[in-house]
Amino acid sequence: MSDIITLKQLCVELKLDRREARERLRTAARDPKKHSELAKLHKPRAPWSWVKGSAGEKEARGLFATK
């Protein structure tokens, strides 16, 4: 079974506010040209989670690295 990383774990690791993180992810998911993996993986009303080491996780981390 592959490891899953949740938004909660990512926020604790990167010391981010969860509400702000969700807001930034939703905004990024609406722009599929710029953030294709986030747009593809996002499901409304579903928790944000990624397979560890996946392109989606890397894209999310990159989104939070640019404050």
C-alpha cells in the first residue's frame, strides 16, 4: 500500500494555517493550465490528500513554497 499524505500533515510539517492552505489549493485547482496535477486530483467535498512523492504532492509543496 502506498503512503498517503494529507493536508493536515503537510500543514503541520510546513507550519501553515489549514484554512489558508485550503484556500490556496482551491484557487490553484481552478487554473488547470498552471497547476494541472492539482486540478486533476481535486474532488469537491473530498479531503485533500496525495500519494507520497507524487507529482500532485510536489505541486502542492511548490504552491506553499511561494508565499
